[in-house]
Amino acid sequence: MKPILVFHSNSELLEGPVFDPTHHLLYFVSILEGLVYCLNPSSKEISSVQLDSPVGCVFITGKKRVVAASKNGFFSIDFNTLQKQFVYQIDIGNSVRFNDGIQDSKGRFLVGTMGYPQVVEKLGTVFSYFNGQHKSIIERTTISNGLAFSKDESILYFIDTPTQKVAKYNYDLKSGETVFDSYVIELKEIGSPDGMCMDEEGMLWIAEWGGGKVSRWNPVAGKKIEEKTLPCTNVTSCCLDDKGNLFITTAKSETEEGIYGGALYYLELNKV
């Protein structure tokens, strides 16, 4: 199946798709515009809330409710009313912004940072935030990107994009502590690893910035299983819906295919 164009509004950088299987809603962000989107895939209804700084990702907290990690703080957003409220701030300094994130089953928000407006080597950190407290769990990253848990949450997979690798960390769900184990995947082609997600079989789907595709990998064997091409060069992230199909975010580029970037796509992997 070819990717289906779902949404395009001339955004420069769409990111952070996350699907709510309970309420069948998709959330994603336009980072540099500070926009947070909520999409109902069934009705095609889409709504957005504007924040006042770049926003990296969102965490689902209820029906049409999320917390968004923006440069100027964490904001609770209610898409039932389109209202937002400041919740918390991690002092990340003026030269960085939040990027990708994930939530564990205990309710912790894990979110990474990167240099902004310029990327600076080893300036990033991955934080864990819970109940008004935060701590750093991965330090000296450059472009903190994809985060994915194993099914039992004993392993956290993490991408620092310039390394071209996926790192494996041992994760203590009780304490939230994270310990580096090894690198399990290395991308050796044109694309650089960006966002990612894990499917029901424990395989990782990785969005490839500059590679124009998403690729599926076995993190135990470190081998690529398959890949799916997109009609644009910069593929930023992906998530699976309740049918096992992919929502994919993209960004603009300077290539001839750049006009197809900055859009949200849907890729059917499983026929229902």
C-alpha cells in the first residue's frame, strides 16, 4: 500500500505522533509553529491549540486531554474546550528546546532536549518528569529523538540521531532509573534515525530523516526486516494505531520532493 496523505497545512516540521487507542484519537505537533493537533481519524475532524514557543511532544492524560512539552513549559491542553494551562517548567536554558518523548505505565513523562535554534553537540538531556519533580536519566546527547519501551518496560530504546544508532537501556519501572546497556541497531545508509515506535511483535519502526522512508528492525538481532518509502525526504516520526497501521509525520526539505514534506501520512500495514 502507498502512504495516504491525511493532513497538510504547509508546516515546516511535523513531529511526535501518538495514538490514543482508548478514544481512537491521534495527537501530533508542528514544532516550530508551537501547534498541538488532535485528529479524529474516523470523522476526519482536526483541531489545534497554539502555544507560545516550540513544542516537542505530547503525553495523553485523558479523553481529548494531553500535556504538551514546550520550550516555555509543560502545558495541559483540553481539546474539549481548546483551553490550555501552564503546569510545570524544567529549567532547560535558552539554548535548548524539548524534542521527542514517551510516557511509561507509571505516568512518568520522558522527554529529551536538543540545541535551539542551533544544534550543539552534547548539549541535550533526557529528563523524567513525575508529580512535579524531574531528574535527568540520559545526559550529553546531541539530538535526543526516538524513545520506545519493550513490552514489559524493562528496556528503553533511545535514538541520539547523530550517532546513527539505537541504544538499549535497562529501565527500572519502579524507580525510573535508566542504565546504558549497548547499541543494538546502526543505520548505515543515507537516512538518519529520528522518531520510532515498537509494534506488537517487538520490532522497531524507525523514521529516517533524509532517507525518505520508515524501516522495521529487529532490536535483538540488529537487523532490518523491511522498509516503506514516503513521497518526501525528511521523515520525522511514526506511531501505530489500534489496527496496527502507521501514522507518519514528515518535514520539509530543500529537495524536489520537499513540497510533500511537512505532512501527516497514513500507511496501511494490515488489511482489516
